[in-house]
Amino acid sequence: KGLIEKFLAIERFLEKYPFYKGQFTFVQIGAPSRSLLKTYADTISAVEQEANRINWKFKTRNWQPILFLKK
């Protein structure tokens, strides 16, 4: 819960403080225990899309701001 909001906070932080780009990685672990439920799968898909969008916006050759792990 609140994963997209956390990712949006990372985005806003990097927009406001661009000198932190490359200085940290936000690691989020999502437990796929309910991945067979359609609503849960849809939520995970939306979370992954948001992480990818933000990573694409800020990434460098050797760094991305968000690491989303499904474990």
C-alpha cells in the first residue's frame, strides 16, 4: 500500500534536489503472495510502470533511483 505515493515522493525529491541524483537508490520489496488475484496483479503492474517511468526520467548509465523487487 502506498507504493506509488512513495515513488512519487522520490520523483519530487529528485526534481527539487537534483544534486542527489546518483547518490542513493530507493529499494522497495513487494511480496507477490497474492499475485494470482487480478486486482493485486493490476496494482503490481501499475507500481512497476510508475517505477519504470521515474527511473527512465532520472537514470544515468550506472544508476537508477528506484529498485523494485518482487520477492
